[in-house]
Amino acid sequence: MSEPLRIAAAVEGETDIIAIEAIIDSVLADTEYEFQTLQPETSAAFPTRAGWAGVYKWCRQATEEGGGAVTGSSVLTHHDLLLVHVDADVAGESYARANIHDAPRNDLPCEQPCPPAEDTTRALHGVMLGWLGEAQCPAEVVLCTPSKNIEAWLVAAIWPDNPQVLRSDWECRADPAAQLGQLPKRRRVHKRAADYLRLRAAITAGWPSVAANLSEAGRFHKQLSAAAR
């Protein structure tokens, strides 16, 4: 019997972890895997910080520990894959607003006109690779950059016939989570762990359609599948 694929993740927040695990369940349906969240998680080596600034700090600490590149770090000694998640709306942020003063490059904001979403996510990938000390994305690193945030994927998974989801500019909507408040009261979703856990199976079931219809979801699906092989 082969060993399970070991996946480590640096993620913005608790609800993002639940959504991403649900997606991985779909993408790697035929693969046994173990998932460990390294950020956010309290440890002596990597103190917990929430949001994209927390992911940035974790990346810089892991890169420093790896001698200037994340591929030299202990993270990839103990895991087969590293998944790094930042919502694409971070492309419109600045380091100063996040109280970050040690960025390797002054490369935020990097937001591009949307659509297409991929112009912004491509620019953001370059920023994230700078955090990781890498010139190109290593084969064992998967970048997860939902546009504009992961709720765009969640809404599309659980409510695929939503008229807003069917619009060609759905991945450019600044606040896709607002659609969750339009659901009937008994189905309404709040950004809290209990609600996302309740939806985990539905996200997994709906993911193939999301990956087929949303460009950034499709890119993530293909990259994760290829990395897992």
C-alpha cells in the first residue's frame, strides 16, 4: 500500500481551511492524503497571524529557515506538497496597510483590470513567489488564489444556478459572499466554521462544475492535480 500524500497549507483563515479541504476532497478523490495546516496555527516557530498578512509572515519565516527559498525549508522535507492560499483581492492591498515593513519587494498593489481574472492572479503569483524566495513556482508548491475571494468558489459550488454566478464577470465581483445572504433563511450561510463545515460535502460535490466554469478555479484544479501526480 502506498503512503498517503502529505499536504501542508498556509491559509488565510479558519473558514478558508474548511473550504480548501472540501475542494481537495474532490480534486484528489482517488488519492489518500494527509492535510496539515501550518498557518494559521500556534507554534513557537511560526506564531499565528490571521489574514493575508499572516500568510506573508509565515512565508517569510519559512523562506528564512530554508536559507532564502522555501524549497530549502523543513516544510518540504516533511511534506510532499505545500499549498499557499491568498485571496486575489489582496492584489489591491498594500504592505503599509497590513503593517508590513520588511517586504522583499514593493510589489503591492498589483491588481489588473478584471475581467480577465487571470491577469490579476498571475501578477499576484509573482508577488507570492517573492515571499517564498522563488523565481518560478516549484513543482511541489501549489498557489491557491480565488478571485476575488474563496466565497466566489463556495457560492458557485452550492448555488450554481445563481444568476450572478452565471455572469461572465462573477470572478471580478468584489464581495461574492453577499450572495450568501440572499439564500432563504433556513439555508443562509455566515462566515463561521460551523456553517462552512455544514457545507463541506456540498462544496466537494459542486467543485467539478466550479472548476469547469471559473478560470481561476480551473487553474487551481489542474495545478493541484498535476502536483499530486
